[in-house]
Amino acid sequence: MMTIRIQESASVTALKFYIDGNLIASGASVGGQPYSTSWNSTAVVNGTHTLFVSGYNSANQMIGQQTVSITVSNRKKASATRTPTPTATLTLTPTRTATTTPTPARTPTSTPTPTPSATRTPTASPTITATATTTATPTRTATLTPTVTRTATATSTRTPTPTPTTPPPSPTATTTASGTVFYVAPNGSDSNNGSSGSPWLTIQHAANSLKPGQTAIVEAGTYDERVTITSSGTSSEPIALEVASSADVQMLGFNLSASYWVLNGFDVSTQTNGNNGIGIYISNSASYDTIENNYIHELCHEGIVMDPTVSYISVLNNRIWRAEMAGAQVDGLNNLIQGNEVWDTQQEPVIAGGIYSACVTPNGADADAFRFFGQNHVFRSNYMHDIYYATTVNPDPHTDCFQTWGEAGESTNNILIDRNWCVWPTNGSLGSMGDVS
């Protein structure tokens, strides 16, 4: 058994831990105080394993990440002497960058734990760095991360994750090995050439303009637009819309009906009805799209919805808070849903009023983490928690981790649900609703 201890800064409010890409723990952090979790290293094969830790600030933005390689060498003990269990300690220390990004206020109606802060305030964009030390015995201290053994402690090497940086301004767009990089900024113009020094104004213009192999980097700001994507990339040259490093890009969501796209890092919130009230709606014959690292929240409808005609969609490491009905509804064929966090789904958000006052509640409203139909999907290492029952906005839902049922003319089979973590709150009228899948 290995204990992983994080020494984080006050700006880190939530942490997620992965071993070999699989979520093993997630929780709230009290700034400046160590956070620890345990990993059963005896349950894995000998060899090198990767520990990945990501930290989030109070605005639910990932502000840093670290990767540490751990070599496991489980073997029988040579004698009855027991060696203390190694403890890996990561120290997360934020540093301030030169640019601060003010973000507007979003006021949620209630804040379960972990939840994003109700008010967005101007914050610096810290970068988390880490050092790892291990003390195998009272007299020997190994530098960096230990080799985990059952009788002795060796060493392993911490490999820090490089922090991406925004390319410096230039009068023309930047050419890379995979294509051309363009830029979008609140002070740009769609008549510009899209270079870092002459950026476009709207994300929609970027979506209309990008060709296979090209990328648009979207700078921090509030973009009052919902983006429709209809042209496709290729298997060797996908098209990407990505948020600039450490930036907060707020917008109204996506309608995606094309293939080979990457949508990475957006802050999506909308209180519209119909398909435009879904955070990200994937339709028609869309395939081989990747939806990753987005914060999707406070909606009149679901966070992500797929039509039955889509396939090979990857939904990775998104955070979905206060969607209506379900965090995500998965349909079609061969989709991967991995590393996402879903919490506080609402059955009838309109009851809360305020930003939800125009929401229309559909028939059969519920409050689930995931709904699925279709075939050959994989749900792996997702974290679902704190979906409440008998509250103002959730009067009587079925609060399911995963829900499906028979659909006319469609078969639902061959679904893999692997190493997901589902924790429901305790409710006075129903007793303990905790569950782990």
C-alpha cells in the first residue's frame, strides 16, 4: 500500500489523482494543508506506473498538473521484518504568471462539495510544480518518487508535465508540423488574418475557416455565441479549437455535426431551451470527435447529448455541474467516456428561478449522472457524486449513476462500465444513498 500526499497551495481547491490514466481519488482541498490518499500498489503488475495529479482553483479551472513515474517491484519478503510503507509526497507550489485574467461572476443556487465558487473573481494563473520525496525507513530518505516494494524502497524518476505556452505575437499565422495555428481574441476582428498579432473575433468564424490539420487558440474572455460545426477534418489531420493555456473562455456551447474535431478547455453555460440548451450537442454522422477538459455547467438541459447516428466519440476529463436530466446522454456506437466528473444534476432547474427562470422542464424529468443507449461504449474512471433527492429542484428523481432502458428499433448491448466511482449523498428521508459502481 502506498500513501500519496499532496502539499498544495491555498489557490488549489480540488484535486484529482490518476494511476495509468485511471481515476483513483478526487476531493476538495483545504489550501495550504496536505491532502493524502492511498493506492494499493500490490494489486498491480510489477513495472513502471504513472501517477498523474491535476489541481483546480475555485473557478474549476485546471491550474496545474504533475506526472510522476513509479516503479513497482512486488516480491516475497526475505524475513519477518516489516518495512514501513513508503509515502510519496508531492508539494504543489503555485507561481504567478505575468497576466491576470478577470472573469465575470456566475452565481449558482447552492454549492455542494466539491463545487465551483459561486463568484468568479480576477485571479492570477498559477502553475503547479511538484517535488516528490519518499522516506522508506527512519534513517534513509530517497529523493524524488520511490520505487514501491513490499520489503524495500528503491527510486523512481518524477517526470514533470511541460506547461504549454502561447506563441509570441507575429504578423502572420504560425505554421506547425501539423498545420497552421490561428488565434481568436475578444479584441480581434473576423476581417483579420487570424495571426496572434491580428486575431479573429469569434469562435464561429474560426470554426468556419479552419481546414484539416489546423488549430485555433482562443484567448481568455466571454464569447456570447453558440458555435455550429459542420465541416470535417481527417483521420491524419483533425481540426482543433483549444483554449489558451490557463485562460477562461466562457461561451454558450457547441452544435457539432462533423468528424475529426477536438474541442478542448471551454467554459460552457447556457439557459436556452431545445437543442441549444444542451452544453454540447453531437448529431448527424459525427464521428472520431474528442470533447475534453471542458467545464459544462448550469444548463436548462443535458451537459452532453449524442444522437443515435454518431460513433467513436471520446468524452475525456470534462467537469459537468448542474446539468438538467443527465450529465451526459451517450448514444450511437463505439464511444469512450473516461475521466469525467458529474455532480449536482437537477431534475427541475426552473424551480430555482434566477438564471433558470426561462427553462422548460421536459416530460419524465430525472437527475442522473449518465444515460446510455446504443452499442460498444466504454465508461471508465468517471466520478459521479452529490446528486440529491427531495430538494427544491430535485423533488422526486431517480438518481442513477448509469441509466438505460429499451429504445424502439435500437439495441443497447456490449457496454463496459469499468472502475467508475459513484457516491450519492445521505438524505434524511431515505437513509444512506451512497453507492459505488
